[in-house]
Amino acid sequence: MKNEDSGFFLLTSSFFLGWLCLGVTLFGQTSAADRPPAGGPQDPLIQILVEELEHSMRHLTTEDSSKPYYLSYTVTDVTSASVRGSLGAVHRSDGDRARSLDVDLRVGDYSLDNTHQIRGGGGGGRSSRTVGGAASVALDNDPAAIKNALWQSTDRAFKSAVERFQRVKTDLKTTVEEENKAHDFSR
């Protein structure tokens, strides 16, 4: 007979409040003044993300003038609930909520950027653009806390992208010409 005392999840739900992918490119960038006014009040999280994205696109640069040509933020808001019981009685009920941030930042241009594959096994391929996984984001829409998480993650991604782009350019100079000349990113 099956052990009736074993726990089970009666309910598990999760949803994504937003895959807020706000990609901005130098060639297709629009300012806040160019956008049509929204019908209602904008979500505070989206407003903070847009402000920081626009600020980063304007001000992120290195001494050698390397700048990102593409930047996007994805915030995933997950709410989950679980109930554990046996023999018809609830023994435990838990709920949880978390937000995570993923930053996609590219340095170079559409034809060649930091995600370009480095031949010979050095550099981890196209997936190496992600650095350190997702960062945690404040749940209460506190602008200072969210901006801090965005700044730290964007800064880490930018420094990593610049370093990797230098390795990509070095790889291209020191290896045989590639057969596949497809662009790294399309418009």
C-alpha cells in the first residue's frame, strides 16, 4: 500500500509577471519624448527599467570608446504556492515570491560582437555573454534598490562583454579566416 503520509504538492503555480525585454540599439533608439503617451499610469518597475536602460546606453563607455550597441533587461517575477498534506489534512502551506534580473549586453556591432564564437575552445561560445547568472531584484519596487541591482549587473555584463570582445578580435587576427561569415546579431 502506498504511504499516505508522504507529502505531495497539491498546488504549484508560477507565473511570469514580465519578460521585460527592453532592447535598445543605437540605430533604433527612441527617446521618451518620441514615444506616444500611455493610456494609464506606467508600472513603476517598467519605468525604472526604461530610465536605467536609457542612462546606460548614453553613458556606458570605456577609455577606448567601446560602447554597447544592444542592451536588454529581463525581469522575471515568480510566485509559487505549495500545500502539503496527508489523509485529507493540510500539514503545511507555503507561498513564495521572487524576482530575478537577466542582462543581455553586446559590444561591437551587428556583424561582429562579444558573442562571436572564439575558435579553439577558448571563450565558451555564444552562451558566454551571460555572466554570473541572474541577479535578485527587490520585490517592493523601491527605485534605489532596483537601480542598484541594475547598475551592478549592467556594469558586470559590460566589463565582461568588453573583455570578451577584445578576445574575439584577437582570435580573428591570429587564426585562419572563417568559412561562416554570418553576422552575430540581426536587426
